[in-house]
Amino acid sequence: MPESMYKRYGTKTSSFGTPGRINHDSSEFYNSKLYADIKVPEPTRYKENPIPPDVIDKIYCKSSENMNELPDNSIHLMITSPPYNVKKEYDEDLSLEEYRGLLKRVFQEVYKKLVTGGRACINIANLGRKPYIPLHSYIIEDMLEIGFLMRGEIIWNKASSASPSTAWGTWLSAANPVLRDIHEYILVFSKESFARKRGSKGSKESTISKEQFLEWTKSVWTFPAVSAKSIGHPAPFPEELPFRLIQLYSFKGDVILDPFCGSGTTCLAALKCQRHYVGYDIEEKYVNLSYSRINAYLKEEMVEQQKIDYFGKG
């Protein structure tokens, strides 16, 4: 049949939630009663203050409950994994209420420091079984109370490296089988707006590739954990975790904050992604560990650059 005999139809925009690789019109969904009381007004002013050069690219040995070194509205992205309060060597033995209070005070301070549209990403695992303590749900509740907007949550699937725990309760019996977690959560929030300002001439440069964007905008990430022994810290997270978040949620040259810096993995990932960093930790030995990891990387980079310069001249 000749092509001219086919009747051409425009592509109909589908309703929100309809499967298929076509455009989605979500206006009907967001105008429903479900969203009637939780609509987010666009901010009337975009707030972003510069950080003095002598303040960034540093790790402070102090509590992040007070980050008075940083101007308000100056941080672009926060990534952290707070101490889990499970009596590891660096944990305090806090009640659940005390623990939530500590995190809330820190995240209230983070909120003040973030720019309009700045993002906050929190890696957390739930605890216990008698009963199960859903820390991630408590943190979500507290973050919303502070004023954060929730963007979503990522499931970090650690299956390939999960500990071969045998704590399964009653073996092959319905009497009391126990789930063995092989995942953690990465909770993602924004301040005041879901969008970041790009600048009058689009001067903010993204560094994420097409392939990375397609894969990392999925809500389940699978990559292995790292051992405490290999890093020298009792609860490190792999560099892949902050690396993905930095690429996905920040621009080149942005300032990345970790208020529970630990072994400095977030700061190291920020440096490798051509971002600035600021870290906080109350343990001097971990501040020193962070700097030693950063300095080792900078030394490697300097050697590589010298090789490039030398062979390039040849």
C-alpha cells in the first residue's frame, strides 16, 4: 500500500502512570485530591551565597551540629551516612529519641547551608529484629518536619557482597523466620525547590554521561560494599555511592558537604569529580585518615600529570 494512503495520527499524550514509551501528561495526577494539600510553590528568590576559598576543601574536627564556618545558602549537595548508634567503636550509646534528636539537629543545620534547590542524600540501614527499627522512615519524617522536599529513595542492593549471615531465626520453620537484609537506603531530598538554577547562560556544567544517567536514574543500584579493614574505618561506604550521587545531583565546581565524614569517601569522590568538598567529623583519627586518602590521590594525580607532560613533549 502506498505510503500516502496511510492516515497519519498525532501521538496522543498518555495519562500519568500509563505504560509505554510515549509522552506522559502528569497534570491530571498532580491536580488530584491526593496532591491538593502538598503542592510545592516555586520559590520567589533563588538563594546562593559564595564560600570563601579558605573555607572549602577542608575537613573540620568538630560536631556538624554547628557549621558556622559555612555561609548560609552556600552548599549545593550533602551526602552522608550517619553513625548507626549500634555500639561500634565510634558510636555513642544513645536512645532512639536521642539519636533522632542528634540527626535532626545536624540536618536542620544542613538545611540552612544548602542553596535553593540544593540536595541532601542520606545513606541509612534499618536495624534489629525484636522489633525491627525502621530508621529510614524516622529520618524521612524528621526531614519533612525540618522542611525538606522528598525526591525519592534508592535501594542499594549489596547482594554481591552481603555478609553470609546465618541469623535466620528458626531454620526451615514458620515459627520465627528472620529476614536477612542485603540492602540499604539512600534517601534523597531538596531544599525549597526540586530544580537547581543553571545560571543565566547555562554556565553550570553537568559531567554525567548518557549511559550513567539512564542507569543511575533507576531506583535500585547494585554494587558491592567495602570492607572496614581495607579502608581503616569501622563502617565505610564504597566510593561508588557518593560518585553516582555527585554526578547525578551536582554540577562541576559545586561544593559537596558530608557532616559525618568518617573516612572521607565523600570528600575523595568530590575531588575526583572536580567538585569542592567540606567535611566534619568529631574523631581526629578519622579526619587524619581522610586527609591521608585525599593526599595519596593528589600525589597519584601529580605523578600522572608529570608523565603526561614528559611524554607529551617527546
